[in-house]
Amino acid sequence: TSLREEAARVEGEVQTLSDRLVAAERIESTKTELEAERNKLYAALQSDYQERADIVAEAVLAFEDLSNALYERAGRLTISPTRNGPEITFDIEGQRSKGIGNMQIFCFDLMLMDLVSKRNSGPGFLIHDSHLFDGVDERQVARALQLGARHAEEIGYQYIVTMNSDALPTEGFDRGFAIEDYFNP
């Protein structure tokens, strides 16, 4: 009876190990298939990146121009294919602060509007909330609002900023630029 019980226990272990082996082989096979698919997708991404090199270059230059309008040194936009998909990074030199990070987003948004407007696509408007300007120097906010207004007029889209009047900068605008002309009560 003890031998039968031991044999049944060992047979159960053998069955469990056999099931685990089948599952491991299935996982290994799936892993190999997924790796092959990932390599295929990465090759397609690299090919697409090469085909769209002109658009990428246009985006990089637009970001540099916009960031240069805000800061003494132009920011850098980098778009590169990686195994995990496209990697988009942007950098504006200077002290790492929330304000500079927000202005990177501001420039990136304007650059996207530039690209989609030139292709007659996109919504035709860009909306920013005052939170985008949190931590940003008042003069930089003025320059950004002015840049947004001028860029929207040049490219042909509507630029909307929701901002309390007490957060609106009072100085830093170029002569001849009247922010009041853009108020919408």
C-alpha cells in the first residue's frame, strides 16, 4: 500500500513536471516568435524613419526656431527609432526647472501645430491652460504668449490660452504688441 501511494505521488510529480515542460516549451516558442516580430517591427520603424527623414528634420528645425525665440540658445528635439518604439526627447539648456520643462512642452506643441497646419490636418486650434506657465518667469510667459499669438497668425490656426487676469504678465512684451487685443472676456 505504501509503495502504491509512493508510486502515485511520484507519477503525480512526473505529470506536473511534464506539464511544466510543455508550458516552458510553449513560452520559449512564443518568446522566439515575439522576438522575431519585435525585430520585424524595429526594421519597419527604421525604414519608416528613413522615409520620413525630411519630416523629422522639419520638426527638429521648427522646434529649434521656436525655442530660440524664447531663449538665447535653441533647444534640441531628437527623434530616434529604438527597439521600444520611437523615442522623442527635447531639451532646452539651462537650469532644470519646472518652468523650462513647461516651455519645452510649449515649443513642442507649437511645433506640432506647425507641422499639421502645413499639411492641412489637425484641429485648427491649440489650447493651453495657465498651468503650462506655472513656474515660468513672467518675462518668459510674456514672450511665450507673444510667440504663440504670432505663430498662430503666421501658420493659420487659433491659439487659445485660459488664464486669470491676475496671472497675466504686465511687462516683457515687445513694443507694438498689445496683449489686450487678444482678450476675450
